[in-house]
Amino acid sequence: MSTAPRTILHADLDAFFAAVEQRDRPELRGKPVVVGGAAGRGVVAAASYEARVYGIHSAMPSFEARRRCPHAIFVAGDMAKYRCESRRVFAIFDRYSPLVEGLSMDEAFLDLTGTARLLGDAVSAAERLRAEVRAATGLTLSVGIAPVKMVAKIASDLAKPDGLRVVAPDEVRAFLAPLPVGRIWGVGAVARARLDALGIATIGDLAAAPDEMLRRALGGFGVGLAGLARGEDARAVEPDREAKSYGEENTFERDVAERAALADPIHAHADAIARRLRRDRLAGHGVTVKLKLARPLGRGRYPLVTRSLLLRRATDDGEAIARAALSLLARVEPWEPIRLVGVAVTRLEPNDASQLALALRGPTDQRRARLNAAVDAIHVRFGDQKLRRGAGDVRRTGLSTGIKRGERE
């Protein structure tokens, strides 16, 4: 028995960070604005549409953005302000559906299936949603509507800026067919090269390709891609997707040659991760250290080195995370100068912070727990910037649109 098509809406704020800056600073309107990337080794977090004309896009190294547009205006960015605006927009999303899946601070899926009697047809609901966001925030929202998530997201991308694109169930194959295969989720440079070798350039080519040929080239992944190319995407809108890891990282202004110089930033990252874990009542068994080496590979690429371990007991303590991370750092051989260091905690589980669990810990653990509780109280009252370990200020050189769970609002 066939099921009725779903109605999935993908909503995406246009050039979010840059649009907020242009809204609040009239002198920036109509000019090429780049948010983030102000530091020498920074990366672009967002670019206004005036900057995109020059080929500037998010995640581009700042030096490349400056090369392409020497007169671009670089703005450091204000994450607290962007988070505030994001919460206002998501509050509007929540009025339209109980099923809202945030992909980042500026985009989300909404499942409008079965809401027609309450909200009217999907197009009318989407237009009201866009109007509400504009009235409340002064920001524009592009929307795609389709029966599956992948197609809704592609539709919103093609509707930008400030547009609405609808793909009906019987239009999905025709809509997808002429688009390049790189539009499909998961098709990166390697997969694209293998598909190119098979003469597959468009989504339509992929949809028509024999499964056996795709399996030989890409394994089961290739067959799955062909299903997506035919519009077969059963993924539901998941409003409460669980985080798989909590991480922090930063790129240094200058290459770091001495291993010992990483102790301070690792402690700072471990403390920040621990605070986020405690706020979300989680603890993690896994610790990972990520290093980006300073040795260039060309085309803006650098080698990545990762090391991981599992703790016997899950932790939400910054000192325990830092000790594990530093032990991993000691394993990296041969040593090379690096440009980025990151720490992540994985294998998350709910943290039982009850008095019984605390009583079962040793005296050292109890002291650490009391200290962490005191530190958390200070951060809640005065903000995350008011109390720092002796590590000093470890800043990210770029801004992330990702929803960082456990961050203080």
C-alpha cells in the first residue's frame, strides 16, 4: 500500500551573518561584506551577495577572499547576536510545525505533512513564514518545498536569494535530472571523479545508471546515490537529533613548532567542552585530538592527524579531558609544526549527577565535581568570557553556523 507524499519545507536564511551586519550597519548595505576571516589564517563564515559576485563563499581562506575582492569589507562577527537572531527565527518555525530539524543556526527542515487544515496549503504557509521572519528580524528567508528532504534543500538553494521554489511529487525526477551530481548530499570530490570517469555528469545520468556499474565503482554507496537521484529519500525530519560529539578547535595565527605550546589551548578547549557537556547533562567515553599540519599539500589543503582513545568511565570534567588529550598528543610521531588543534569528546551518554552517584566517587572526584559546579555557576551568572584558566585567550579564527549544543545562550 502506497503512502501519501510528505510535505517537507527547507528554510534557509540568506547570507545570515552578513545580512545581520548589513541590517544593523546601513553603511555596509550594497557592499561586499565578509564575516569572519579577519585574522590572517581565518576563513570566511559568510559573504554578502555583493561579495559572492567575486566568487567568495563560506569556508574560503581569508587570504583568497582578499585576493578575489581587495575592497571587500571584513567584519569580525558577533556570535551572541547571531545566536539571538537564530533563536527568534526558530521560534517562528516552531509555530508552523512540531517537527523542526535544525541543521545549523540559519537553516532547518520543517515537516508540514498533514497541516493543510490548520495552515492552509504549503505555498501559502511558506509565504506567511517568510513574511513573519522578515517582519520580526528584517532578514530574508529562502524556502524549498518538496516531498523529500534532499529535494527540498536543493530547491531552497536554487530559490536564493529571498525566493520560494516548489517541487511537486510528480516533478521530482524532471527537477533533478539536469542538475550536476555534486548537488546530491555526500557526493564529494572523490565520488564525483569516479562518476565523471563513468560518464555520469548529471543527476539524471546517475538515476539511469545500472546498479551493477555503480556498485563496481562506489560499492553500495553508489547504489544509494542512484536512489537519491531518483528522488528516493525516506529520511524523516528529526527534531531532536542527538549530538554524536562535542568539540572545539582553533587555527593559530602562526605555525606552532613546539608540542608543549599546545598544552594551554588543549586545556582551554577541554574546559569549554566540559562546560557544554555539563549543561546538557552528558558525559563522554571517547576523546579525540585533531591536528592540521603546517605542511601544505596545495590548493589550500593541509594534512590532518587524529588520535583517539576510550576512557574507562565517561567524564564531563575538563581536567580529565585535557589529560587524555595531552596523552594523545604525546603519541604523535614524527612531530611537525601545526596550524590547527582541536579536541572532541565522543561516545556520549546521559550523566547521572545525583547525590548517590557523587557519593560513589572518590574524594578527588568529589572535589572536582564541587569545583566544576562552582565554575559553572560563575559562567551562568557572568558569561563564558569572565573566567578563564591560565591558558589565556584561545580564539577561533572563523565563525561557525553550526548549532553548538551546550553553549550558553
